[in-house]
Amino acid sequence: MKKKVVFFLLLLLSLNVFADIVNLPIKNIDILNNIQVPNEVIEANIKMREGSIFKTENMLVDFKSLKDTGYFEDVVINPASFDGGVKVSISVIEKPNVRELLSKKGIIPLQDRSDMDKSLVISKVSVTGNKVIPSKEILGLLNLNTGEYFSRNKVINAQKSLLATGYFSNVAPKTTVSSGKLSLSFDVKENPVIKDILITGNSIFTDEQLEMLLLTKKGKVQNYNALNEDRNRILEAYNRAGFTLVNISDISLDENNNLRINIVEGIVRNIEVKRMITKQKGHRRKPNDDVLKTKSYVIDREIEIVPGKIFNNNDYQATVNNLMRLGIFKNVKYEARSIPGDPEGINLVLLIDEDRTATLQGAISYGSESGFMGSLALKDVNWSGKGQEFGVNVEKSNRDYTGFNINFFDPWIKNTDRVSWGWGAYKTSYGDNSSDLFGDIDTLGFKVNIGKGLSRNISLSIGAKIEKVKEKHEGNSFKKAKNGQWYYQVKKGKWQEIEGVDDKYLIWSVYPYISYDTRNNYFNPTKGTFAKLQVEGGHAGGYKADYFGNVTLELRKYHKGLFKNNIFAYRAIAGYMTKSTKEAQRFWVGGGNTLRGYDGGFFKGTQKLIATIENRTQINDVLGIVLFADAGRAWKQDGRDPAYSKERDNKRFGTNFGTTAGIGLRLNTPMGPLRFDFGWPVGNKMDKDGMKFYFNMGQAF
């Protein structure tokens, strides 16, 4: 239907364009640019004739008819006024395979006609010299028929066709002429018959497996064309299995007509690691330019390629993944170098481009929660080239927050079977403006942990910490009687007794945890999964001293997003605490790391559930944009703090969620990655303050 509509529109257009020459006689028809297609073939497929009346509908029909022959890439019909009538020019562009198309229909191409000798008629076509390949099969390839005129070009093409099959080492046409008749014979020399197939150098595949791949078979005439295809089939089989450096050094017949195939599989003799060098104009290379900062043992333990074994690209890709996920390298490539005198062996050179891992950051920032914040941080995730993390951070805000911490972590102690350890010392003073009882919490602590990797992705660890905590009330709503009892002003003139004001206590705890981690980068992942289950138990002194316990589960997932440089990231956290946990030590939900749009600690309790989804787009090497949505809260605070409203202290787990949404910017700077987030409460708004702004380093998770 669509073609009919187009045809009708062309007809209407042509009636208007060629109105001046319609109904005039056709004086002349010129056929132009045909190289192989004879004129009579074109004339047989058009309705227009010299002397007939020119009609546009006939012109359109002829255009379609010529296109439908399949001989032409394009056809242009151009009518013009001429000698009181119409001159029609038909210009054609032939298809590249038009000779073959014409021959299939028994039409002799124009170029063959130019060397045709009409004094000689082919009376016989025969084949001699063939012992295995049937004559009928050979004759079918010649495109020569008895009764047609002799053409030198057709004979040459027939000779080329036989040689192109790959079965013959020589083809010689011979002619005998008698009384104007020509007898044509092709004397062929067949390739040898394959006696046996002998394969050497193979260890990955058996001889039988490789022979099944071959076009060449025992007892059949050797085909030169098949040898290239056989080579490709063998290499493709190795490549599919990951053996990408395999080579075939020889594939040929020996003096006994055995096909010999020698395979060089490529055994890794030695692995060398060097720094990837980027050529810079005017820079003169120095002897240590290719020396890495990272210690060799940090890299060696991540290499899956084993010297003495055949190189496998799957092992190489696993090596790249292992190295890249450390977050200290930008790129990994390899070079395979041949070894003189050792055709089987290769020396493998891993070229590694190290990333900047040490950052020194000093900043003054503002956040809705923290106010103006001054910070100074020194961090290196490849400290001394040992793959260890070391950092010192100092922070001070104008809203009663001061923090200092120093941390160290070695993810894999040298010369151990995936044993890790780390420690941290910290001192924080945090003012909670939403609390009267816990207006300021001062903590001095130390923690240590040790772990064991059960596999590359699973590790089991145990940590311990000890903290000295001081709590201080806020404002003038408290007073202390002479007998030491504290009172809280409920309303003007009315006071009620309250316990545990300005508590001081020592906390110790032990927390084993198991983690599963397949992320492709520990610090800025774009794919993979992370899961961590932690159980903690300990004792807290001071007011109502008691043992406590808690359990926390965290899940993360990262995958490719909607387009290039776009990913989705998900996180869910669930936690449960015993009621004996100190009130100031219970779960806090809100702030830049959990629920962006609510202040830190807006929700408190012994149970928590948090979920986050982020869509991250990296615009360029410096700038990234993040769209996010957070949901969650904490439940069952059931505490003594009078300022924590009953509205927020929801005692029914899983109800009255806080939900937020927002947008963020990520900046990669010489000082390190910076995070700027703007979050708004949405849905059930429990905070009327509106948008909150957060500043931090790195991704949220």
C-alpha cells in the first residue's frame, strides 16, 4: 500500500513537471553508462519505443521495471524536448556482481562480446587430468556451453574459477580447431589426497577435538582455501576458551602427503610488572620511570596468571578485576614478548597506571546540619605503597561539633593467607540541638580489628572497642538539688524528677562480622554487590550499668544505568538493639549519610530501617551528578529525654517512615573527591525546615 501511494504521488508530480512534452512523439531513446548489460536487455524491459507517444505513466512503469531486473544500483530516466518531439535518456548504474547475474540467465555480458570470435563455435568442452573430483562437478564451474561463440575472456575466467576453488595446483586450457569448430579442454592437476592429519603442540584440546573442527579431511583432496579456514577455526576454538595468545606456526603438507599442523599455545615463563609510561613532549625518560610506587607483593598476590601455564585471557581479566577493585590503579594492560630460542614461551609484562592515592584536604564548608565547618584531612589508601589505608582527620564547626580521628587498616598483611587488621583512635564532641538531656556527648575511643579472608570475596572479622563517654545536659531546664537529685522543668513552675543527668561511663564491646564483596572498586564502585552482617555485644557503666547487644545488616548493589557513565546504586540497612543499650548510644537516623532532608538524629531508637537509591552520572573526569531518594527511620527510643517528642518516638516498627529526595554534585579535585547534597523531605513531612545541604568526601556509599 505504501509503494502504491508513493507511485501515485510521483505520477502527480510528473504530470506537472513534464506537462509541456506529454503526448508528443518519442524521437529518440539513448541508453547510457551500461558496461555489461546489453542494450537489448534494457529495451526488452521498457514500454517506451521510438515513434510512440510519450506518457509519464509509461516512464514510471519503465523505471520500476528496470529496477526490478536486479541488474542496477540506480536508474535515471530524463525526457527532454527534441526536434518537435521527445528525446528520452536512460542512464544506469550497474551492480558490482552484474556479470554473475547475467551469466546465470544465459546472457553474455557486453565486455565478453567485445572479444568474441564469431568465426569459431565451441563444439565440445571437456576436462582431463582429474582423478578424484568428478568431471561433471568441474564442468559446472566453467560457465562455458557448446554452441556459443568462442570468447577468450570467458576461457580465462573459467580458468580462474577452477583455480579459485582451491582444489587444483594448475589449470591449463587447450583448444583444437577444425572447420570453424573449436574443441576446448581443461587439463587440471589436482592437489594431493590427504593421507593423514598430524597435529603437534596441542595440550588444551585433543587431536580428535581439533580434527572435528577442520574442513580438511583424511582421504580427501587438499583444498588450499580450506587451510586458511582450518587455521581460523582452530584459533577461534582456543579464543573461546580464553587462550588468546595461541599461534599456528605451520600448516602444510609434508612429502608423504600428511597435513602437519604445529600449534604454539604460549606458555608464560615469567611475569614482570612495570609502571605504564605516558609519553610527554619534551620529557626525557629516566631509568626509574617505569618503577611503581606500589610494592611488588601487593600486586603479585592479586595476579591469577601462573608462570609455567598457558596464557589464558580469563585469568588476565580476573587479574585486572582484582587490581582495579583495590582503588589504587587507573588502568592495567599487558604485553606478551617472545623469547629467543624458546618458541613456546612468552614473557608477560603487566603495565600498570597508578592513581593518585594520597590526598591532603583543607576546607571550609557549610551544611544545614553542621553549620560552618572547618576541616583538615590527610589520607592515603596506598600508604608507603603497601596497599594500606592511613588517615588523619580534624573537624570543627560553629555548632558544637569537634572531631579528631586517626585510622589505619591493612587489608592483607604481607606473607599471610588473607589476614587483615586495623585500628583507630578518635575523639568527638557532638552537640545535639534537638535534645535537652543529651545536649553534648563527648567520646574518646580506641578500636582494633583483625580479619581473615575465607575467599577473594568473603571475609570474617572481629573487632573490639573501648570508649569513655561524657554526657551533658542542655539549657536551663534542669536543676540539681542539694541531695544530688536532678529535676526537669516540664512547664513554668512545675518540675519533675529525672535520673541519669550528665552521665559518665566506660563502654567496651566486641563485634564479629562477616562480609561479602564483589565490587569492582572499593572507593567508587560501578558494579558489584556488598553485604555485611555484624553482631555486637558489650557492657556500659554509669547510670543503670548493664550489658547490651545489637545486630546490623547492610546490603549494597551497583549496576549499569540508562546510558554510558550512568549507574544505579542501592543500599538497605536494618538494625536491632537491646533495650539495655545506653540511650545516647542508640541508632540515629537522619543526616548526610542516612536520610538526607532530616538533621542527624532526627529519628532515634533501638530499631532502624533505611533504604537509598541513587542514580549517578559522571559528566567528565571532574564533575558528576547524583539524583537520590532516601527512606527510613528509627523506632522505639522509649527514652528519658523530654525533648524527643512522642510523635517521633514511634513505637510501631515499620510505620510512619521518613522519605526524602534530592540532587547532589560530585567533584574530583586534587584534594580528593567532594560530595555536595541537597535533600528535601517529601511525602509525610515531619520536619518543616525544608531543604537541607550536606558537604562531605567521597560517595555516600
